[in-house]
Amino acid sequence: MHPLRNRQFRLAQRPTGALVPETWAYVENPMPEPGEEQFLAQVLYISLDPAMRGWLNDAKSYVPPVQLGEVMRAIAVGKVLDSKHPKFVAGDLVVGLFGVQAYALSDGKGVTKVEAGLVPLPTYLSTLGMPGLTAYFGLLDVGKPREGDTVVVSAAAGAVGAVVGQIAKIKGCRVVGLAGGPEKCRYVVDELGFDACIDYKHDDVKKKLRETCPKGVDVYFDNVGGEILDFVLTQITRGARIVICGAISQYNTPNPVGPKNYLSLLVNRASMAGMIVFDYTPRYGEALMQMGAWMAEGKLKSKGDVVKGLETFPDTINKLFKGENFGKLVIEV
Ligand SMILES: NC(=O)c1ccc[n+]([C@@H]2O[C@H](COP(=O)([O-])OP(=O)(O)OC[C@H]3O[C@@H](n4cnc5c(N)ncnc54)[C@H](OP(=O)(O)O)[C@@H]3O)[C@@H](O)[C@H]2O)c1
């Protein structure tokens, strides 16, 4: 028998509100062995994403819910240890839906190979991964910013928001972020180069929006929903585009609330559209080439928040909903 054992977090109970320790079951299993056309990967870094909260609800969505007893779904970077798959060999570094566990079997579907040494490995879960791709396509394809536009983005210090704002700056826009606390706001302006950042936990958001967006908001990239979306709706320009990327303020509430000020869309002939990054899979290559180039030129910065230890998972995932992560949140297994 293999001396090492697998360690996993499985869904034990569907949460109705916030994630609690009872949501999860920690289990240890014998090490899995790859069958034909499979490989075994050691999971190195696990991406913690707000979307994981949605995957736990037994409701129709863009992917089926995680089932009770199933290993929690998560994107991760791994290293192939053993392979009976024709396209993967031991030593390959791979990104895929490997789940919240120490070792994963894979049939290679949806798995991409990445290179060591170009960027730190967690970057493949942030700017050069799912959140970066979300920012790229959400902003450019749905938000359609034009030079000189004012672009506002919420959760601006986070994985998606930081990339949105930096791309909008590259495209010649005025960029205003919203983030929780002075430290995050300072980072967004001083390090990422946004024009302004509103500390929504301490500032009068409506007043600050008027001050920082004197010509109104042409593009709003919404990561949080709730009250902030309503405030921004009062400041949009004619023909404005609102990208509904996420609504983290509503994820832990059983009855999410929508915007009260939606008639502003009518008055301003504006549009509000949802987007899901996975719809852009055929175009990932184009985005990654461009973002890789911007990173190499120093125009696109990436900040990671790495927490050590698989066992921290039940606490670490909650950092997202408390605003305790600063940059892309990952667990180093
Ligand atoms: N549509 C898609 O395909 C897609 C793909 C990826 C992500 N998303 C969405 O994009 C959003 C950002 O994801 P991310 O991975 O980049 O996470 P993140 O921004 O790195 O982390 C989440 C951040 O949300 C903020 N937040 C938490 N609760 C909040 C609340 N009640 N009100 C306002 N802000 C709150 C916190 O920042 P502060 O400290 O600033 O409050 C927290 O750090 C999420 O809504 C996610 O679901 C969508």
C-alpha cells in the first residue's frame, strides 16, 4: 500500500447562509492510483473563489451543484506524479478542477499545462487564470470601454477587480475603484494606478462617486451587487454599460435583493448584462497572450494572498466574504 494518504474536504451539509464548519467533512483516504487514460496529480495550490459558495446551492446554475458527499470543487495547480494518460507525463505542471484535496485523479478534461519559472504558480489561478480571464472578457467584451470613459469597479483590490481596473487604465479610461478599508484603497491607487478609490466601509459612497466621477459612470463592472450597485445606478451616463460579474454581498443571503434604481437604465438607455467566463473558453489563448505581454511590460500587476495548509480550508474560504483576503486567495497545500 502507498505510504501517503489523500486528504479531502467534502460537502457534508448544504449551507443556508454563511459557510460554517459543519458545511464540510474532512476525510482521509488511501492514495488513489491512475487507471487507463488518467493521471494522478499532487495538488499544490487551491484557488478559493466566491463562486464556490454558489456551487453549494441546490439550484439551477451555469454548472451543476456540488453533491452531498462529493469532494469540494475547486480550481487548482498540481504536479503530475504518475500518468497513464497519453498527453501527460510525470513532472507536468497542470491547472484543472482538482478539488479541495491533496491528490487528485484526472482524465485530463479541461486541464491545461503551465510552465514553471515564468510567473509564480499561483498567478495561474489569478491574473493568468480564471479571475484574469473574467476581467479581460467582462470588461472588454461586455463593458466595451472607450478611451476617455469613466470605468468604476467594485471589489477593486481583489483578483478580478484589480485586473479590470488595470486593463481599463491601459485602454485610456479614468478608473475609480471601490474597496473595503484605507489600506486596500491606497494599494489600488498607489500600486495599481487607479485614479481614485472609494472606501465603501467608511466613505459616503454616493457623494464620493459624484466627486470622483464628475462626468458620470460610463462602465460599471459589478462584483458585489447590493447597495453599491444601486448607488452607481444613480450616476450612470447615457448609454452606460453595467457588467454583472458577481454579487458577493448577496451570496450568503437566502433571498438576494436586486437593484431598486433599475429605471436609471431606461432613462439613460443603458444596459446591464451578466457574463460567465466559461463562455469564452475558445478565446482564452488570445487573452492570456495579451495579459502575459502586459505583465512582462509591467503594466499588469498581480497580488496573491497565500494561506498555508489544506486544513485551514473551512476558515480560509470565509475570508472572501469578510473582505479579509488582500489579493487573490489561494491555499498552498
Ligand atoms: N461571472 C464570472 O464568470 C465570474 C468569474 C470569477 C469571479 N466572479 C465574481 O467576481 C467577484 C470577485 O471575485 P474575486 O475572485 O476577484 O474575489 P476577490 O475580490 O478577490 O475577493 C472577494 C472580495 O469581495 C469583497 N466583499 C466581500 N463581501 C462584500 C460585501 N458584502 N460588499 C462589498 N464587497 C464585499 C471583499 O473586498 P473588500 O475588502 O474590498 O470588501 C473581498 O475581498 C465575485 O462576485 C465573483 O463571484 C465572476
